[in-house]
Amino acid sequence: MKMKKLCFLMLALTLVAGLAAGCSSKEEAGGSGGGGNSGKAQEIYFLNFKPEIEAVYKKIAKDYEAETGVKVKVVTAAAGTYETTLKSEIAKSDAPTIFQMNGPVGYQNWKNYTLDLKDTKLYSYLSDQSLAVTSEGGVYGIPYVVEGYGIIYNDAIMKKYFALPDKAVSVSSMAEVNNFATLKAVVEDMTAKKEQLGIKGVFASTSLAAGEQWRWHTHLANFPLYYEFKDNKDFDNTVLAGLASKEVEFKYNQNYKNIFDLYLQNSVTKGTLLGSKSVTDSMAEFALGQAAMVQNGNWAWSTINEVGGNVVKAEDVKFLPIYTGMSGEEKQGLAIGTENYLAINSKVSPEKQQASIAFLEWLFSSDKGKAYVTNELGFIAPFNTFKEEEKPTDPLAKEITNWMAKDGVVSVPWTFAAFPSEQFKNVFGDALLQYAQGNQTWEEVVTIFKDSWKTERAK
């Protein structure tokens, strides 16, 4: 009897082991998320950053579950509480499988929880892979919505200029303007011919009123500091290099001065009057056809479009990179950035990781997913999976995607995330106003810039 019981027990154990092995092999075969097969993760968890689009994500989740059988749990942190919520949720047994982080800075906080995505289709979809959060050859954050800025120009005015029989430059279209020297030659000749062109100045006003200086103390200052921090080989990211810098050389201050002077000297408004000019003023000048160019971002289209008496047609609104005279800038693109990156939780099961990646790949490559992204989430998505008719119709948004897709052109990342404080930016902005009004030398501005950085970093 004992022998029979022992044999029966051994047989049962063998059967259980066989079943377990079979289940194990099915789990391993699960791969990326999708249908209702037992070997695949049946639920993933997305911790959303933006309350205003929670309802859209829940609609997306419902459609995805209907199509694939995989449930997407969407939880949204209250405004201003994302980091706190993520810290709480990531420690739970049912932790988020997809979460968001604030670029390289956020990565430093969450690098122990981020999966390397370099071999995923999601990463291959990026139009400009330099935008991803990377570290030591790995890819840990994928940007999913971007914005960008540069020099906005009215192509109708530019075509009018290039058609002039007495123009002083050899270039015949904006496609040939790809460095500072060419831009300067075109702009200065346009200033000499502004009456023929029917404009008050090539550039709209360089707004330097208090609270209106962000285009210069932040967006334009991004360029010399991006190049300075890029020279620091101890870091593979310019934001991290900037955050580690207790002092700056302002090494490329002459490049900043190049473009800033070009704005000032070829503008609708004289430098002495810029202390009263706002961004709204400069955008109105552009919209009314008084200026051919203005530095701003894709968000400016709504302002341009809503100006009463606007004469600029949507098809004529284009972007040019901000050239400053740097070596090799012919390959420089627009300043493209975001504070929104997707990451996959490296601590959840491989099946949930793959299912999470599959969901994101569906969202940014399937017809249904892309329609949600463009039409309901309202994103400028930085992925090459979007066909022309699937991209935003806003002309500046279209320009952003076009520039990111140009072969051999590299976007300039938003390095201003490393600037020490608002106080630093405001001190620099006030110094720029004094320079524009002729009350300070450029050398004094440079000294103020460097001293302010050092002071703010020491706090």
C-alpha cells in the first residue's frame, strides 16, 4: 500500500511539474501585450501626469481593451502632485507599469525604475532620437509631445525680397539660409529695402518690458549655454552638465551678441524704446505684416491668428533655426524640447513591461491611436509613424515635425532647464535692456551674467 501511495504521489508531482513547465513556457512566449492569451499580461497601469486629458486616456484605454483584451488602468495624479503620487504608487505591489518623468532631471530620481528601451519599436519611431533620455548607451525616457522655437518668418515677404532685381545677396530662397552669415546678409539688405518691401523692420520688437524678457533671458540664452555645456565631456547630457556647473564662462557670449544685435539693429522699434514693448506687441507687428520675422515658438500661432487685421496667411508662416555663428550650424535645427517623457517600470514583470511597450507602440503607430494623439490629446508627437494628413494642421506645429524629420539636422535641446533660478534670468534680462538702451557695454552684461549664475548657484 505504501509503495502504491508513493508511486501515485510521484506521478501527481510529475504531472504538476509538467503543467508548471508548460505554463512557464507560455508566460515566456508572451512577448508584447495584446489579445487574451493566458501567457500575456492582462492588465497594465498608466500613471497619467495631466488631469486635463484624463478623460481622453480613459477612452483610449477602453478602445485598446476592446481591440486587444488588455486592460489599461489609468490613474491621474492631482495637479502639482505627480512626483508625490509616483513615489507612493511605485512602492505598491500593483505599481504603475508606465509612468512619466521630467527629462534628464527626473531620470536622476527614477533611474532605478526605468527600463532600457533602446531595442523597442517605440524608440525607433522617434523622428529625432537625440530627444530621448539616454545614459551610458541605454534609452530610458521617450518624449511623447514636443514644442519648439526658432525664428518665425512670413514667407510671402521673403519671396517678395528674393524676387527683387537689386537684392545684394546671391541666395534666392530661405532654403539657402542655413547659417548666421547668410542670415545677416539677407536681413541687413532687407532693412536697406524695407520701403520696397512694405515693412517697418525685418524683426518685430525685441520685447524687454519687465516680465516680457523670457524670449531672450531663457530661450535665446539656451543656445550659448547648450554649446558650452556640450563641450563638457564629463556628461552626456547638457542639462546635467549645467546643473553641475557652479560657474559658467559664458564662453559663446559673442554668438549670443551676434543674433541679439541683429534683432536690435533691424527691428520695428529702436532699442531705446524696448523697455515698454511686450511679446503681444511684437506678435501683432508680425501678424499685421509690419515685420518679416520674429523669434518665438509654435504656441505663437494662436496669437498670430487671432490678431485683428491679421494679413499673414497660414501657408506663409514658417520656421528658421536661430543661427548665431557657431561652427557647423548648417546642421542645426530648431530648439525642440519637452518636460514630458514616458518610462517603463523595470521592477514589474517582463510580461507587464512588454505589454506596456506594446500599448505605447499601438498608441503612436496605429490609425486609431494616432487619431487620438493628434485630434483629442492635441500633441505634436515626435514620431515618424504619423503621415502628413495625421499631423496637426497648425502651421507652426507642422513646421516642428518637418524640421525634426530633416535628414542630418539635429535639434537643439532645451538646456535652460539647468538655469539656476528665475532671479538669475531676470537679472540677465534687465542687463539686456540696459544694453539695448545704450546704458551698459556688452562686457558689463557678460560679467553680470557670470556673477549672477555664481551667486544663485551658491544659495
